[in-house]
Amino acid sequence: MNRIILSTTLGLTAIPFAMHGEDSTDNPNRFFFGPTFGMNFKADFRNNAVNPGPATPGADHTYNDGYVLVDSGTGTDNLTQNWNYKYASQYNSVNDTMRFLQSNPSSVTDNPQYGAELVYQRVIGPLPFLSSGRWGLEAGFGFTDLDLRDNLSGTATVDSFQLYGSPPQPGNGGISGAPQALLNDTPTRAAATLTGYQKLSGQMFSLRLGPFAEWNFTRKLSLAASVGLTLAPTTVDYDFSETATLAGGTYAASGHSSKTKLLYGPYVGGMLRYAFNKSWGVYVGARFQNLTDLEQSVGGHTARLDPGATLYGTVGASWSF
């Protein structure tokens, strides 16, 4: 009788452990898919070679939208033919003047940037120093939709120069360019109200590769850490539009450029996973990565995308087989 009772007791005691073993997620192949949101993407906007100089004759002046430089005849006649401009709206036909703009650089950080990611993991084997852990390799493919915008609202410096003659087409000036009218090289300086925007928009695709290590708290709950390299082909459009308003009227400037570049850098990530059964589960994760930057210019303006210290968050579903 005692043997029967002991056998029955041991059998009943073993049932929970047998059921717990059936819940083990030993499938070596896993897929993870879910939305992502990236934080700390930065965009820096600046103007190229802007130095308006003093509001006096006989000096070089460079602006966002052109330049007025000293030529060989300046110094005695206060006139120069060494000047250039970019936009037709810079010519003020009411008083025959050319207007040039100097605006200030800016920086913006827009959060978050949304996307999605598909990750594949292959379990290789147990961790040599931890019986409840395993290690393997992972590969992730994702994309992030980029949209960083700086709305302009403030003041800018506008210099006006008296024009003698008819202006050439925009971009045809300078001593080595097409013959053109003369400018009085003494600027009339004023403050203008500046409105408009600058923005970077596009898509960042990413392929990341590296090893991972996983610790099992229970047979259902695990925590994984990964490290590796990210390759990110990125296409970005840069657009700007500026409108300067002052007593003598208004003028507008705009530009567009597009650039594609392969960004790259390291990443480190973590993932908390809960398995409902051997096939299905859910996860939440975070990843920090440091990528190279992308810079492009148009119309005397330069924009730089800086993803050098970005943090991603994700949540989704997992499937193992």
C-alpha cells in the first residue's frame, strides 16, 4: 500500500513539470515583426560662405543668395561688376536695386520617426557559462520614414545695392560670366521679417547583422541582448523656402535637392520576449545605434542629417519553427 501511495504521489508531482516542459520554446528559428519608432534624429541647416561684411564701400559681401565683391575698378568709383545673384525676385524694379539675404543657421530634432522591422534569429547553442542561456545570430531588415522640419520665423539681414543698367539672368554674373550692369558697392542694410521652412524628408532602409545572447527567466519569458553592424541605404530630399518682407517689398527664395548615401555604424539592442507556446509569442525591444551622417547643398544652403545617437523602440509578434 505504501508503495502505491508513494508512486501515485510522485506521479502527481511530476505532472506540472511535464506540462512545463511541453511549453518549452526550443525551436531554433524565429521571426519578429513589428512597428518601430526612432528618437533623436537631428537635422542641421546652415548657409554656405555667408559674410555680409561691413555696410561700407570697398569690401567683399557674400550672402545666402549671391555675392557683391570688389573688382579692379572699385576703390575710386564705388562701383563693381563682380556680383551675382540666384533668384529673379531679388531685383526690385521700383527703385532699381538688388537685394541680398543673410539668415542664421538652425538645428532641429524631430521625434519620433516611424517605421517597421523584420528580424530573423537562429539559435546556435547553449551559452557555455550559463545553463539557462543560449546564443545565436540575428539579421534585421527595416525602414524608417524621415521627416524633419524647421519652420522659419524671425528676422534676417537684407542688403540692397543700387543697380545701374538691366540685370542679367540669375546665375550669369561675375567678372568671368556674362557682361552685366554695375552695382554701387555700398549696401543699404535693413532688418527683414523672415518666414518659411527647411526640411529633410525621405526613407532610411537598414540591414543589421550580429550575434545575440538570450537568458531564460522561465520557459516562457526570456531576455536577449545583441550587438553588431548596421548598413543603412538612405535617400533624403532637402527643401527650403524663404520669404523676406521689408519696407521695400518682399522677395522669395526656394530650392530642392535629393541625395542617396550608404550610412553605417554599430548597434546594441535588447529584447524581452514572452512565448505563448512553441510557435507564437510577443516581444518588446529597444536599440541604440550610431550611424554616419548625410550632407547635401542647394542654393547656398546646406542640410545635414545626423543619426549619430538614435534610439529605437519596438513591439510586435514573434513566430518560431
